[in-house]
Amino acid sequence: MHFKKPIPYSKFTTDSSDEKNLKNRRDFLKAGLSLTGFAAASSVATPLIAAEASTTLPKWSQYLGNSVDKFPYGMPSPHESEVVRRSVAWLTATRESSINFTPIHALDGIITPNGLCFERHHSGAPEIPASDHQLMINGLVDQPLMFSMEDIVRFPPETKTFFLECAANGGMEWRGAQLNGCQYTHGMIHCVQYTGVRLKTLLNECGIKTKGKWILAEGADAAGMTRSIPMDKALDDCFVAYSMNGERLRTEQGYPLRLVVPGWEGNMWVKWLRRIEVGDQPWHHREETSKYTDLLENGKAREFTWVMDTKSVITSPSPENAIRRGGRQLVKGIAWSGRGAIKRVDVSVDGGMNWVTARLDTPVLSKSLTRFYLDWNWDGEEVLLQSRAMDEFGYVQPQPSVLHKERGVNSVYHNNGIQTWLVNKNGDVENVRLG
């Protein structure tokens, strides 16, 4: 659905002072006064409902529950069975080279559970015994070496929290609003704690020759996935990970070893990592020539656009999280930047004509997801919800029209345009594009 112009929302304020926002929020909570457009509403639970609550003991309080050995590996509540990764059947020719999507609309905090992290495979996920896996480092090094998993875990470990985003996240939305679901428009992303060894540590073990300016990372899957990475990045914050969120990598996340390239496109985070070659120039393999390049309006393409630009999305309200009653609402969302930390997130209910600053949840980490929240009073009228993120370097998330002016509508990768949700009068939410 397209709109020629935004729907005005006259009761909105543009005042974004942090100090004033804090005072307004105190007023909001203390006295039920208006937050000048984001206003207080009726109580979440009415006294009548509380007074009429049943005194009958519920059935689940009348029998013994599951024993501690019922599930040797803990499982989610059966009442959360809808919170799963989902895929789009027509996206690829085969399921072995496809994508599934993280249900970001149903999650809280910034850490994605291991079982919900999105997947992208190029030839399916191989089952590799850790005891048989080795990592080779060769090329322009003083001494080529083979590292077993036992070797790698003996090096000093580091644990860091990073988001991983597929460069094609939102790629289907370039031409306009396509998929009516937050999980599908923005779900090629997750954020976890990785534990592993600095790549710099392993490279130093081999000794890098003066001419060594690039590395080639290669996976052990049937696709032989490869990507060229500049040496400056390899020696900066890259590391090889063997654990995520405190446990060893899942098969689909690269067990037993994967490359972590913080802030850069997910295709470079080579899974099932088996080889790193040091060279003096990029290799220009398939995933950095015919794929993972940014098509421009003139038909040419940009190469080596590795950094994932600043981005955000409102996860509630969203197509999966409709508004069920009027009055007080909590706008929730996530923001991230491949350059560093999120500095600020603004929210609009009138399609970007006016903005108010949301509050950021802590911790605010570099190259990680950041949660934002905003209290809002919905009066039952149609509104156009948007969020706009800014990182610590001043980069501001653009409107889609800005990206179209530069790259046209036939691009695929690095779509960080502002997302618009239309909230209808009945509370349902739709994916729309303004303009």
C-alpha cells in the first residue's frame, strides 16, 4: 500500500529534550497528564476486573508439575509455540540455500535465544564433529599452521555481544511494501554473546608477511563459502567463535567454529570456518562480485560495502502485534549500527512530519542491538508509525526515498530505510510505503 502524503497528527510535539522527556514521563506516571501527544490513558487493569476476579483455584494449581528431568535440555513454554523462525517458500530454489527469519516481534531484551537466531545457508548446514575439525592458516605467513579445536580453546578467550545482520535484510522491500510482518521485513538479524579467540592472536602465531593485506575466509560446507576481508579489519575486532550465549555453537550457526566480523554484513561471518589464507589483494570470488554488491541507478554496482548502516524498526505495534484496545500503549523497538553504538532513536506517529525522542534501554553496546521504548496514547485514529535511529558518529537512518535517489528501486542489499507501519482505526497494523 502507498500513500501520497502522511496523515497529520495534530497533537504531536517535536520537543526532544532528554531532561524535559524525563519530567514529562514523571508527570505521565504520577498524575496521568498528557505527554503532549503521547498521553496517559486508562489503567492497564480496571478495579472492576480485579474485584470480580475468580477465587476458584485454577486447575494447574491442583496437580504436580513436570519433574526436573522431564527435559534434559530446557524447552520454551508450550504456550509460546508460535514464537519460531519462519521462512518464505518462494525466496530460493531449494531449502538448503535459503533463509529463515528471527521472530523479533515476540522477543524482549537484546539477546536472541540460540534456537531463534535466523539462518542463511548456501548448501545446507553440515554436521561436523569437533574432534575432526581443523582450522588452517596459510598464504603470506611465516609459518602455515593447522589448529585443532583443542588448540583453539587453549588460547585466552573473549566474550563479546554483537548483532549479525544479513545484507539482504529488508531487500524484498526496495520497490515498496511487500511483506506484512515485522519478522519478514527485518528478521534477518540476531544478537548474541560470542565466545572465542581474537583472529589477531591466531594470525600472530603464524606471522603475517609484510605483503599480507587481505585474508580469505573459507567455510567447510559444500558451497565452500569464501569472503575477502581487509587485514585492518581482521586485526581489529574479528575473532573466531566456538560458543554463543554460553553454549557451543548450534549446527546451523557454524558448529564447531565460525568467523565473527562485528558490524559488517553477515555473509562475511563464514560458518564452519576451516581455512584463512593471507594474501596481498582481494580474491573477488562469487559472494563479492555477482552477489553482495549494491546496484546503483545507473546500472553500475558498488563493491565492498561491508558496513551495516544504522537502522531501527518498531516491533510493537507491528503487523504481528496489533493494538487490542485504545488508550495507553508502549511503543517498542530495536535499533543497531555497524559503526558503533546507538546514540538516539526518534519516533513519529504522523509519517515523519514530527518526531519525539524515545528512551534507550541499557546496556547500550557498540555494534549490538539497542532497545527503545516510548509511552503513547492512541485515540483510535489512523496513524503512521516510524522510528529513526542515529549512531554515535551522527549518521541518521534515512527515508527510503533517499536510498532510491542513490540506488533506484532494483537494489537488494543494505536497505536501512525507515519503516512505516499504518495503524488502522481497528488497531490492525499494515506495512506501507509513503510517497
